[in-house]
Amino acid sequence: MIKIIVMTDIHITKKGNKIIGLDPMRRFQEVYGAAIADHPDAALIILMGDLTHHGKIIQYQRLSDALHNAPIPVLPMLGNHDIRENFREVFLDAPTDDAGFVQKIIDLPDHRLITLDTKDGPFDHHAGSLCPARMAWLKAALERANGRIPLVFMHHPPFKTGIIGMDNINLENGSEVLDLLAQYPTVHLFCGHIHRTISGSSRGVAWTMFKSPCHQGVLDLHDPDSSLSIDEHGTYGLLLLTKDGVVAHSQDVGFPQKIQRDAGSTTH
Ligand SMILES: [Fe+2]
């Protein structure tokens, strides 16, 4: 069994700048530290976009410094709060496809990991998209999986969650992406962007998304404000890759966690 740690929506700011009173770097270090301490045998850490809050070089530099000497390989992706050029200026070894998009394929014995770059337009355009070139890249990646189970990672969900503020800025050509993914019955899709742990399926495509290490989204199905945030525990995801598929765990961090036995029962 292969373990993969997933963290999404880190939102690193300039030193001292907070988001709803939270220090994103402190929260990232807390969650990252817990994840690698709990799972030193993980094969990979995937950072699923919104690495920074404003896409500034200094913010990428702070993240790069925090990841220096990481004991587990780190695979970064981009989100709507990122600026590709600034990211690439700092993360010189970041995986890119031939067109310069931050995308990568990793083949494991039973799985093919496909990380996508859904960033679209200028910084203040928060919806995502996969242009024809990226759609063609994804199509080829899926076609050549050679029997492996495709695990697809993208920041922007290509489906609606019911949280309308975020649904208004999801993947603009989500319908096209779902139609493609639906052709692969074993595919599992992982997304970020919403800052909540949610799972479901769309057109038969199973998907999972995770909370952020920092500020979380709100379960409000009516308010169109996509900046609504709440201070809940920081979270990382842990994927267990089995011969049969994938198991997705979500782990909260940052409060006293004491494992106890229930003296009144032998089970949950
Ligand atoms: Fe985010």
C-alpha cells in the first residue's frame, strides 16, 4: 500500500499578514509537521494549489524555505490565488508540461497520478479552466494510463457543491472535463478550492475534496460571498493507494489529540 499526503489551500502570506486572524505559515507548519510525523513512510506530498494568498514571489519564497529539506518529495500545484510566472521563478524544479503549465504524471504500480493546472486568466480571475491544450494533455494522460487506476488532482472542482459563492468560481468548462473523466470507470478525482472536506460523485465520477491547513469554508448554501471563512482545525488528507483503488482520510490537526479507549463499550 502506498501513502500520499495531500494538503490544499495553504495561502501563504507576507510575514505577519493574517487571514481571519490566522497566520497561514504557522498553520501550514503545524499541519505539515503533524502529517510528516504521523506518516514518515508517505511516498509523496501533493500541495493542491492556492499555495500563496496573493501570488507574490516573497510568498513563494517563504513556502519554498518552509519546504527546504522536506523528508518526503513534494509535488506543488496551482490554484486561483497563484501566479504561474512568480511560482516558477521560485520553484525552479517544479514539474511543467511542454506548454509551461504546472502539470505532471506519476506512474505507480497500480495507479497513475495526474496533477492538473486549472489556473486561468489574471490574478483576480478566480474561476478556473482547462484550455484546449490542457484538455488534450489530460485526454492523452488518461488514454495512456495502461490499466492503472487514474487519480486526478485539480484545484477547481468541475462540479457544483451547493456552496454557491464557490460554485460561481469553479471550473468553467467543468462539464467537458466530467464527460471526459466519466469514460474511465475507475477514476477518482481530488479537488481543493472550497476549503471543506466533501465527497460525492458527478456523472459517475467519484470525487473527494479536503479542508485547508488554515481558514475553512462555511456550509452556507445561500450567501454568494466566496470569501466567507471560519476558524476550524487545520487539516491534511491521507490517501491510501490499494490494488483495488484509493481510500481518502481527512485528519484535523491543532488541538490536543489524546487517543483513548471507551471503557463503556468494545466498539464505536
Ligand atoms: Fe483557497
